[in-house]
Amino acid sequence: MSTRYWRFCILHLCLFHACSLHLESTIPKSLDESWSSASSTSLYLSREPLAAVTDRSITSSTTPSGISQSLSLYSLQWTPDDRISIPVRSTWRWKDAVLGDGRDFFVPKPKTIQKLQSIFMDNIPGLEECSVLSNCARFAVLCKWNDTDVPTVAERDLRCEALSFCLLHQVDYNDKTAKKHLATLTQSLDLPKLLSTELPSTVEVDSAVQELSRHWDCIHDISAIMLHLCKVSAGTSERPRRPDRQVIFRPYSSRDAHILLQLKRTKAAVSSRSGVLNDLLELAIRAGKAARNEMIVPALKELKPYGSSKDPPLDLSIEVQEKVIEDAIEPLIQECLEKWKASTNKDSITTLRQAAESLSTSDEELAIIRKLLHQPTIELRRSPETVDVQQILDDIDYKLQSLRKSKASLI
Ligand SMILES: *[C@@H]1O[C@H](CO)[C@@H](O)[C@H](O)[C@H]1NC(C)=O
């Protein structure tokens, strides 16, 4: 299996949509049934529906340089075959018990989610912002790191292990403290005290942590993270409860649109209101709305006759989903990337100006420096990737030195 294929499978595994399916009378009521059926089949490995759509979009949108955001999206998978992983299953079970399982309707638990986020931020080195996306069929953690350089593979592994370690600690804690007879009650309440803040000060990587670490689908590319979130929001992703069926895109179903509300709640609980994760979730919500808007995606009308319950022909469904990506999602992703790029450029201009101006020893020199900064500032605004900031500073410094020397020789 190539990593790419794995990524594709996982991208579609844990989706919000099972929640809405949950409301359907034709679907088994108990979530346990679905967990067990998910882990006892190998259907997730059996086909590649819509691979063309996903792959085209992921590979065609590469991250433009000049954006310094360092992000990761970790989505927990099911055990994909018969070798049932105990740490993975217990983490899913813990998720159901503490964050909710979507029985009836997914109950958002903002306090518990926020506390979990701060536990991650306190215990995972380098983590600056965090958003936990959790509902009946999904458990994902969106992270913003403090990196200045691209992290190494080893650094990325450590982060994933730290995340797994924090979670398994919660699983243990819950196993020890949970009152079994109250499980049904606590499952539907927002109870942050079900989480433990007393974590060991160092991450201990035992075999369970290693095992869980291998079961995250990790995306680090900004555009791929954006696309993934947008597709989840748009409802064009695979439904985990129906792994044997192609995705049913139902832009006219209010039940499927419930995802937008869940994302709004997720956004309201994000660790930083003004941060980049907030922007990402906002993007996903906008994309979800655009994907259901006939003015933006005229092709949607072709699905209208099928309403929210009848399945359109597969070819048509695929065709319309491609249009959704083209007309609704990709333009919004581009817009968001441009916005970030502009603000990153603004930051680098400020940094350059401050560094250069600090070289001056007099007002006269300051005026010269500002003149010298004029051209580089324009270039930085236009194409930051071609500008060598250190070289500019060195040049300014050199010019100042020679100026000072020639002045001294005049005296
Ligand atoms: C990021 O965080 C780690 C862990 O707290 C710290 O060691 C590192 O110096 C930080 N890096 C930057 C660039 O701030």
C-alpha cells in the first residue's frame, strides 16, 4: 500500500456524516455495532472510490512558498484489518465515553474539548494552537506548531508520540475512575473533570504509545489540510458506516448540512480565537456553504431531483463533486492562502525594517537606511521567496561602514 493510498483511505474514514446517518431508521442504532463491523471488515482496503477527484486536487495545489505556518492534522483511523489494535480501540471507546458518541444527535462538549486542547498544549512541546474535531465518527486533532524551519521526520514522530501518550494517559485515567453505571449519563454531559491534568512530565514511549502513533493519518501540507477540511464540510467525503458504498453527496439534505453546525461549534472552542486554526475552520465552513450553493456550483441542480434520500447515479455524483471542488472549494483555498501569504509578507517586511533601522547610529544614517530599504521592501511585497533578507542587511551594514570610514577620513 502506498502512503498516498493510505492517506486517501483515511481521509475518508472518519467523517462527520455518520452522525447524520445515525438518525436514519435504517441504520443500526448502537454505535458499538458499527465499531465492530468497521473493525471486522477489510472493506476500507478494497476500493478506491473517487480517487481521481482527491488525488488531482491534492497534488495540484502545492503550498506556495512564503507561508511560514507549520500545521498538522492527525485523524485517528480504525484498525483497518483483522489485527485489532487494543490501544486504538480503547482510544475510540474513550472518545465515545468522554467526548460523546453521537447517539441521537451529537452533543457538543465545548468545555471538555477546550480542556483537552489545553492538556495537549501543556504537554506537547512546540504546540501553539490546537483544535479537537470530534463527533460520532471522527476524532481528529488540528495543530499549529511554533516551527521556524520545516520539522524533521524524527521531530514529527515525536509529536505524534506525545499526542498518543497524552491520550492513552486519559484512557487509563478514565478506565480507573469512570463509574460504569453512570456511563450513559456522563456520555451526554459536558464534564471536563473526566480528563486528567496530572500527566508525567516526560513523554514515555511504550509499545502502546507506538501502536497508537501508527494509527493516525497525518497531513502536514497546508493545502491538503485545507482540502480535507473543506471536503468534510461540503459532505463530499466517504461515509464510514457505508464503506461498501460510494459516497452519496447530498447537497439538498438538511441532515447532511448538520456538519456546518458541528464545525461552528468546533470553531467556537478553538484554542485561539485570532489564530490560524480559527481561519482554517472558517474556511471549511465557508466551503461547506459554497458547496451547497447553486449560484456558486450550478452543477448542483443536477442532483436536485434526487433530494435528500434518493441516490443519484454514481457518474453524476462524481461529476458534481468534481465541480464542487473546482467551483467552490479551490477558489476559497486559494483566497485563504493568498491572505496568509500577504500577512506573512507583511511580517517579513516589518522584521527587515526593524533589523535594518537598528543598525543606525544617527538620524542621518536612519534616513539613509530608509532610502536603502525602499527597493527591497517592494521586492519583498512582490515575491518574498526571491529576497535574501540577510544579504540586504549585510549590504546596508557594508554601506554604512564605508560611509562612516569616508567621513572619518575627511576629518
Ligand atoms: C518551540 O517550542 C519548543 C518546546 O517548548 C522549544 O524548545 C523551542 O525553542 C520553540 N521554538 C521556537 C522557534 O520558539
